[in-house]
Amino acid sequence: MRAVRIALGLAFALALGAGPAFGLDLGEAKAKGLVGEQADGYVGVVSGGGEASALAQQVNSKRRAEYAEIAKKRSTSVDAVAALAGQKLVERTPGGQFVRGSDGRWVKK
């Protein structure tokens, strides 16, 4: 289990440190309320259009690849890894940023 946590930590670091897409980075987009974390382990678009959507796609693609790598090493499903990552990412989301609630609505923490 410790190895899974270490691997997830590395995945989070990569996912959260995603580079800029069209001049917008993940931290900035979260701070502006354009994107937020979801329980499924992926970023969702809260508001905004093209830039936020492109950034979410870029981040989610990187996350999906990391989750798949971890899942393969741990002989588990990508969905299981993503769900665990999502839980941790939602928990770690700072106040003032958005998370998607279990009802599918965006909520500001």
C-alpha cells in the first residue's frame, strides 16, 4: 500500500504541475474558477470555454497515462487508481477552489 501511495504522489506531482496550455496553467485556472477537481481523478471545466477545456484535456490525458502506469504496476484497474487519486485531490483542494460534488454540481470549497 505504501508503494501505491508513493506512486500516486508522483502522479499527483506530474498532474498538478502540468505546463501551460495556451498561456493558462492548472494552478491559475483553478484559482480563477475555470476548472476544478472531480472525484473520478480528473479535472473538469467549471466555466469558461476553449482555453479551460483545452487545459482540462491536456491535464486529463497526462493523468490518465499516469493512472494506467500505476494500475499496471499494481495489477489493478485504471478506474480504481483514478478514484483513489480523485479522493485525495478533492481532499487537498484549497478553500476558494471548485470541486464537483456527488450530485454533479460544482461547489466552492
